[in-house]
Amino acid sequence: TTTPRIGDILQKLAPFLKMYGEYVKNFDNAMELVKMWTERSPVFKFIIQDIQKEKVCGNLTLQHHMLEPVQRIPRYEMLLKDYLRKLPQDSLDWKDAEKSLEIISTAASHSNSAIRKMENLKKLLEIYEMLGEEEDIVNPSNELIKEGQILKLAARNTSAQERYLFL
């Protein structure tokens, strides 16, 4: 009641949220590993099921708990936007809350960017494998812009040939 503020606190803690980008980048791989070991190892599956039954887990699966950090930054962003909508502009917390929102929005952007980069690399790897692994296209500087069916018109007889294009 003496200092009803959250903007200043979040502003100090917000830079640490950038580390969620690393977590998000590896999220799909981690989920795939949990799935794979749950299917392959009865011992692993039993241990996970045993842990999930504990009261502290709240009847939620490991995968559900793994998803929580991915959703955290967007939740903070929504909370701050709502807080700022309801906060009087002459409030002592206005500037700090606004700065916190800016920092958290940047962290959310980094997180989303990390997701897009990983999805892009994953897609490039799929294309690389599809093309017989002859030309190494899997590189963080390469980006798949578009793919799809096209018709190639022959110069001599204007006949159309179907092709699949990766741009």
C-alpha cells in the first residue's frame, strides 16, 4: 500500500527474459526428446508418470509444464498492456510500466524471432533431405521465402512443364 507499483520491478527483471529465447529455440527438440524417450524407455515413462502423479504437479503433464515458460513472456506483455490501459497517465508508475512493456515486447520479439529461425532451419533441412543431400542449403543465413508448383514454358514450342520451386 505504500508504493503500489510494478513497473519499476518489472523493468529491473525484464532484461533476464531474453534468456527465454534460448529456451523457446530448443523447445520443439526438447518435446521431441521427451516423446521419443517416453516411447522407447518404459523406465523413463514410468518415472515421468510417477512424478506427474505428485500433488505439486497439479495433475499436469511434463509437456504442459515445459510449455509454461514459452507462454510466460506473452502473458507479461498482455498483463502490462492491460495494466497501462487501466493506470492513470499521471500515475507514478506510468513511465516505469511503459518502459517495462517496451523491454518485454523486445524480449517477446526475440523469442518469436528465435522460433522463426529454428522453423526456417528445420524447413531447409527437410528440403535438403528431399533434394538428396547434394547441395548443402542448411545455413542460418539462408531463408526459405516461398515454395510451390510452377509451370515452366519451353522457349521452342511453348509447352508447359510442371516444376516445384524453392525460392
